[in-house]
Amino acid sequence: MKASTQSYIHLQNLYKDQAEQEKHVFKSLISPDIVISDDLVDAFVKNAHGIKVIRGSCWNALDENATALGQFTAVFLLE
């Protein structure tokens, strides 16, 4: 694949512009009462691709249900 310097720089600028737009959107979602440095926001937006949502039950839910606690413990010990 061949690429010219101009097309590469153009593509790089497109990525930078998109990153700036995403940073501004993220900053608009943060409450104005919370003060976060721009460096921290930059690092978060840059690494946000690695975020995963893990859904599970509440910690206290296992304490209330002895059977669920036993199953959780058995699975945990087998791993």
C-alpha cells in the first residue's frame, strides 16, 4: 500500500480532531462542581477503549442467600 505524506498528515489530523471532539463531549458530561485536570481527561479519553462493563450481583446479595454464597464459593475454589 502506498501513501503520500499529505494523505497521511490529513488522516492524522482527522484522528486528532475526532479525539478533541470526544474530549469535549466527555468534559460536558462531567459535573461543573468536579474539578479534573486536562491531563487526566486526556489520559482517560485516550485509554477509554479498554473499559469493560462488568455486571453482577450486589455484595450483600450473597450474604442474604446462603445457597448463592455456597455456589459462589464452590466456583471460586474450583478456579
